[in-house]
Amino acid sequence: MAQWAQMKQLIPYLPTQALNELYPNSFPMDVRCYLANWIEEQRWEDFDLEKVEQEPQALSLLDQITSYLLSLAQQNPNVVERMRLQHISRSMSMMRSQPLKLVLTVRDVLRKERDLLSRTSAQIPPHFPPSPAQDPISVGPSTRDVDLLVLKVLEIQNCRQQIHQLQEELNWERQNYESIQGTLQQASTNGMDTGISEVTKLQNNIKQHEYNGQVIAKKRVQLLQDAVSSLESCQSRLISRIKAWRWEQHQATIGHPFDDNLSPMQTWCEQLLGVNGKLRQEVMLAGEPIPELQDRLGLLLQTLIQSSLVVDKQPPQVIKTQSKFSTTVRYLLGEKVAPGKPVLLKAQIITEAQARNLGQLGSVPSENVGELINNTAILEHNTSSKSTCATFRNMSIKKIKRADRKGSESVTEEKFALYFTTEISITGCDIPYRIQMISVPVVVIVHGSQDNNALATIIWDCAFSEPDRIPFVVPERVPWKQMCMTLNSKFMSEVGTQRCLDNYNQHFLAQKIFDKPDIAGDYSNMLVSWAQFSKEVLPGRPFTFWQWFDGVIELTKKHLKSYWSDGLIFGFIGKQHLHLILKDRPNGTFLLRFSDSEIGGITIAYVAPSENGGQKIQNIQPSTKRDLEIRSLGDRIRDIDFITHVYPDLPKNDVFRKYYTDNPLPSGTGYLAVSIQTRVGVESHCESPQRSDTPQDNCPFFAMDQGNTSATSPFFPVSPQQTFPSSIQPVPVPMPGIYTDPLPDPNRLFSGLDMSQGSSTEMELEHILNTFVERPGEDV
């Protein structure tokens, strides 16, 4: 990978001060970006400040830099960027007196970049390689090609005007020649011999004009052929760019960077359409018809008109029947549409097999596999945005016809697409053109429970399909390194964070999907299958890898984004690695990890004293989305006194303080304020380990604070001599955890027991108490 391509992945993670030090004012980052390829091709390491003889060579490089910057500025339609580039070019021109100093600055910048990349390569988050269209250098030549093409058209028009002027002069000379010829014949009859020299001069002029006309006409034909060839090349690049835009739009689902601005391509389409029209006119005005050029221009016109329809806003890729959705189709030649009858676009849903048959233009899906509601829209022009779009609002799939499935294939693996068609007339064209376009693949579901599995189909399709594939073919197996890049990009984009999954996280994910918890090797080239990703349940679990990973994304996005971005959550880590990094830490050290056994859970793993005087690693019951809606993660951590330092050794109150919330103040309604606190059921952490008939405030039970009164237990003290009568009926009790409901009434809990006697058996009471506390140490 080119050095600048790697730096673009690293730069978002560098502090502003580091960037300012890396790219000084004399060589700003803009120059590094715009001239990246050219810069990396030069031999900067050959220069030495002491070698004065190298100044001419250094000056030449400086002149090339300023020249390139001015050229890019002239081509840039953005006024702000144009002014910025011109300013940089002028500033760098002022260094002509010290060219060696500049080239050595460039050399040092490149050295620093290489050093940064070598030291941080393991921390650079995997990203997809940049599209060529994203590089300013690669965009420049395309714009210049259009400009050169316009100049060729002007030259062809100039040749035609020259030929026309020569023809007028030739007609005038011939008229004079015929007039003088008549005069000479009359003079010859009268025996006079005058004007012979003038006739000869006219004859020579006529021959010269005829020759010049033939030369210019031949040149004009050659220019026409060259211009048509250049138009073919330029249009091919435009269509490739439109395809690349569609590809980037498709991959945006998994977090790929995507610029949805279509205005530059619309301008390009309109320019090429104008060039095509002028060239067709010039061919028609040629002295003799040129069928070969007429056919080529006609085919180019048809291709351009049919390639300018794009799905600007894609439909949801998971669509539930009977649910409304919208999509927008844009026509890049909208301003050239012939006025008159409105252009009506129609949408229908097609299967994967039908999409494959659309390769030949004109083939129409014969079978209707689904009923679409509100499936027509008119192409409308927006003068403010200069865009021409058809927006399908409130569209819905009323019903869908499934294809025959193979083997274990489920309905959530079946891919469809929306198919858009219309007939359009372009100003200056004699015949209307039929155009069509399909959307990205979609999965149709009938129930919300299918959403997760359907999304897995879409993720796999977006990540691992090829740009020019047969619809909608994807590989059955992919290397883990590609899968890992996909998971990382999806996680970062969905959560909305700049912090990526580090090597430890990625290694644990590999161990989990391959079911190899004891292997610490390199998984990069191991192949992971579609079944391992989304169909097969994980060993000992009732869910698939994707269901588990997607649950973590949802939990982090809704409740843990700031914690993750601040680096307070370790994330994905296996138990072996967990014990390895915590084994030598002091008691009370903890870290936050995503639950291995529950979908969408986060747990606290901490170092606790063991019964024999040593240490052990405990895991508190995972907190899910519902738990964190009741009490935030920061407040839960504050509540638990025996966890004191977040790994490696940061005091928890220092790093989590900003996540703590204040206790509610009295409302003024006459009621005592109520707050919820977390208590973990670990008797060894009580300040008073011996049992007492009176509940202690520091015992690890759920507690509700009411002003100055602390109800630490829902039970009244009872005498150990009291026995339970046989008439007691068990009352259902809540699951262990944290509760918001009122504490149970002891009279209901001990149904049939006269509580006024104040007695119970200690064993039965212990049994009931234990149902209200969380049990640490379990495999969570």
C-alpha cells in the first residue's frame, strides 16, 4: 500500500499538535494530499543541504510543485479550495531562494511518516482501500480530458469555418476566372492578346485554394476521428466512476467511507452529452457522410443516456412486508430531458435470478414476484439543487412470492432487488430511450424476529461481493482478515466512534468464531464460512456469532458509546487472557468486558481475595440494555465499593467521575426521595462477616434509600426458634439483579405466617434472601 494511503488511515487518530509538527507551514498537509503519488516517486533522499550544486534540481522540483498546485486550483470548482491552493502555491514560490531547504523538509516529512507507520501499524484500524476517485490527483486528469475534448471540438469547428471561407474565396476566384476567360476569348477574336498573366494568376490561386481546402478537410476528418476516440475514452472513465460511486454506496452499509455528492458526475454527463451533440453535428456537416463515426457517436449517446440513471437514496436493505419505506432515483441528464410529457418511473421487485437476466437491455422480468404499493413516481427537476429526481414515498411490499430454496437455505438468505424503468426523450435526439436500473440487494421479511438474520445476509453481501459480479453472487468462505476488517468497520460506524477494535479484541473474536479458545496463533488466513458467521450456533450457546456480535453493537451504541470511546471498556477478551492480565494486580482491580454468554451484556471482572488468602478472578452478572436503562454503568461502578481501580491501575473515581449522576433531590411533594443502588451478593466483602439477627447496612443486598432512612432488607427480624407452618404457600420472587418495583410486602412473602410472632427459621430466611442478590464467580 502506498505510504499516503496508510497515513490517511492513521491521521484521524493523531492529535492536532502532532499533525502540526509533522506538516509544517512550509509544506502543508494539503500539498502532501494533492500531490501524494508524485511526491512518493521523487528521490528526496538524494539531497543534502551541504551540496550547493543540487540547488538547480531542487528548484526544478519546487517549480513543478507550484505548477501542479496552480493547475489543480484552476480545475477545482470549489472556490474555497481553489483559493486555498493558489495561496499555498504563492507561499511555496517564495522559497525559490532556498529550494534545498524545501526539499529537505519534504524528505524529513516522509521519514517521520515512515517512522510513525512502523511504530503504530498494529494500532491502525483496518479500513477499505480508498477508491481512485477519492484521490484528488486521479480526478484531475479526467477533468483535463473533458477540457481537451472541448478544445478539439473548437478546433474542428474552426476547420469547418476555414473550409467554408476557402470555399467562398474559391467561388469568387472561379467567377473572376470565368469572367476574364470570356473577355480573353472576345479579345482573341479581335486579334488582341492581353490579360494572359492575370488568367494564369487566377488559375494558380484556384489550384492553391483547392489544395488548401483538401488539406484542411482531411485534417478535419482526422480531428473528428481523434475527438470521437477521446470521447469514448472519457465516457468510459465517467461510467467507471458512476459504477465506483454505486459500489461505494453499497459498501457504506458496513462503514465504508462514502461521498454521496453526484453533482460533479452530473456536470461531467452534461458536458459529454454536449460534446456528443456537437460532434454529431460536425459529422453531418462534413462534405461526405462518415457512417463509421455516425454509428460510434450514436452508440456513445445511447450508452450515456442509459447509464445516467442512479439510485440516489437506496431502499432499506431489510424490508418488512406491509411496512412503508422510500427510495429516490436520480437522472444525471435531467436538465436535458425534452419538455412536454412528464417522465414516469415504475418500480417492481425482482428476484436474484431475474436480476441476472437483465444483462441484455430490453429484457423485462416476465413474472411478477411481489406486489408493490405506490410503485410509480414522476421525474421532477429541482432548480435550487439542479437535480432531477423521482422519489417513491410510502412504498410498501404487500406480498412476496418466495423462490424454491436449496437445502438449509432460509428465507432471510433470499435476496431481491427493486427494478426501476422508464422511457425518456432527450433534447436534440430523435427517438426516446428506454432506461433501467436496479437497487442494491434487499431481503424481505415478514416479522421483526427475522431482522437480525436478514441483516447478516446484507452484511456478508456488502463486504465480500465483487464490483462487477453476477447478481448477487458472493463467496461461501472468506479469509478471517477480511472478516475482521468488516467487523471493525461495522462496529465503528454503527457505534459512531473513532476507537477501533484492537488486536486483543480481534484475536478473541477469531477464537470465538473458530471455537479455538486455546490457540494463540495467527488466524489471518484461516477461512471463515457463511455458516460460521450466521447460521451455526456457537458451542454451548443458543445464538450465532453474528447475533452475539450485533447485540454488543446495539448495547454499545445505545448505552456505552462514551465509555468505549474514552477507552474505559476493554471489550472482547477471553477468560485465559483475562486471568493472565489480572493475576498480578492488587485486589479491587477490575475491567469491563462484553459478556461471552449473553447477547448484549457487559460484565465487570475483578480481582478478589480467595478463601485461602490468595486471589481469584470474579465476574459480576452481566448488565444488559434493560439494566442500564434502570441504572447507568457509571453509577453501578460507583455503587460497588470493593472495586477500586480500573485496569491497569487507574482510580475508578478519577476516570468514571464524569459518568456519575447525583442523587435525586426532595421533590417538594412531601414524599421522601428514592434512589436505586447496586449490591453484589458476596458475603466476604461485608464489613461484618458474622451473621446477625439484625440486617447490616453494609451487607451486599439491594438497597433503597428514602431520605435518611435506609431500608436495607425487606424482611423484619424474626426469632430463630420460630418454625414455618405447613400452610405457608410459596410466593414467586423476582430474578436476581436490580429492581425498580416496590419491595415485596413481608406479609405476602410469608403467606400464612403470623409476623407478629417475630420468628422464623434461619435456614428458610437465608434461602429467600439469596434470591435477591447477584451471585459472583459464575461463568458469565
